[in-house]
Amino acid sequence: MSYGRHVLFLSLLAASAAVCSAQSGNFHFVTFNYPGAAGTQGLGINDSSAIVGQYTPSGSTYTNGILLQDDTFTVIDFPGALGTSANAINDADAIVGSYTPDGLQGLGFLYHDGQFTTVEFPGSIATAAFGISKLGQIVGYYADSSGVTHGFLDVLGQFKTIDVPGATFTEVAGINSSQELTGTYSGTSGLYRGFLSDHGTLTFINFPGATETSVDGINDSGDLVGWYSSQGTHGFLDRNGSYTGIDVPGATETICVGINNNDQIVGLYSDAQGEHGFLAIPVP
């Protein structure tokens, strides 16, 4: 599975979503695929169930960003970029993501109210934006001149570095209205571990028995989603330390990326037919 999270002209191109559904455990799963794509990923969701993500065109190594709303896809591509990924959307329909300029390292972007703005940590060689709160606060990661990766928080253009102490890699992937931050870090072992930062107070997130854990999304209740590695790759939901594994029926790998305040979860999975986006809806 190629998970593009670690990697705006708004196109008028739109296409109907190709969907199918299944139910397993506490969730009803809806699969979505961009028509004709080699692979599709769901990466973010807001409280109106608008979904953002990316797809890979057949025969291409670069991705295009997508917005899926009312069963219709709209392609989102930063002007002149080789590739674009739409990573998160808030309730004001502000979208953040990352793009690859021709011949340059990746940069982040914000699209809001018809305006496109590059998000770039000052002095960095690469930046990616992964999350945006209702208040417009942006989180992500950047690489410094030595190539070391750090998390960041951007509040109205004022950037702050977020690092887990002792980590060699830190990525902030999600933020909620209380400005709780969540993400993933690694140390000298190179294994991924999840974390939650509540205004600087760190809680480490590790799915029980897993060799690796990555945390990618958080909602206003503090519920976390991500993936863990244990005899394969599986999604999970963490409610205040109570973990639930999430696997799309028939999938060989599942990754949960975003969660909204209605407890709807968006992500991606692989099966014998390829890579697909999914929406998991709680069963009453």
C-alpha cells in the first residue's frame, strides 16, 4: 500500500463517485473510487461528511487531490504542480494539503474562499500540511536544512515547531477545536509511535501488542484514529485509551486517517483489486 500522507486551482472536472458498501461489527463501510484511477485514498472529513483525499491516475506516479461531496468528485490540483494531495477539510470547507512543484521539494497549501495560499515553514526544504481546525489552525511537518523532519503548528502564519523529545522524526497530523495535537514520531529504532499533545502534555499512543502505531486524526471529543502493524496493517479507533481495531471487510490492509464529530471515519484500504478509499459510518 502506498500511503501518500508522508509526501489551488480548483478544477471544474467532476465525476460521479463509484461506490459500494458492506457492514462489519460496529461500522457500515462505504467504498469510493475515482473513476478510472489506479488507486484512491480518503484522507480527511468534516462534519458535513465532505471528504478529501487523492487518487493516482492510471500509469502515473503522481497524485491528484480530490473533494468528494454529494456523491460527486471534484479534482483539486495546485497550479503547475506535478502532484497534489488534499489532506484535510474543516467545517468552513477550508482545505489543506501538499503539492509537488516542478523540480522542487513538496510544499503545503491552503484553499479557502476561492483563494490558494502556499504553506511553507520558514527556512525549510519541504513542508506538508495535514490538518486544519475549525479556527483555521494548520498542522503538518517540515524538513530542515539537515533533512530532519519536525512537526509544526501554524496559527495565522505564525509557525511553531512541535517535536517529541528525543525523536528523530516528528509529524503532526491532526488538530481539534481544543488545540489538542496528534501525530506520529520515531526514534533511533525507526519504528513509528503515536502521540497526543494537550498543550505540551504528551500522551504516547500504542495499539496493544502492535510493533508500530501511527495516529492520523482526532475529533473534538478527543477520539483518535490511525493504523497499527501486527501481522499486517490495520486501522484503529482510540476512545480515551479503549482501542477498537477497524478492518474493511475483505481488505488485506486498512488505514484510518480522519474522524469527524459524528464519529464517521475516512481512510484507505487494499484488496486484490487495488487501493480504495472508504467511509466508515457507526451503526446505531
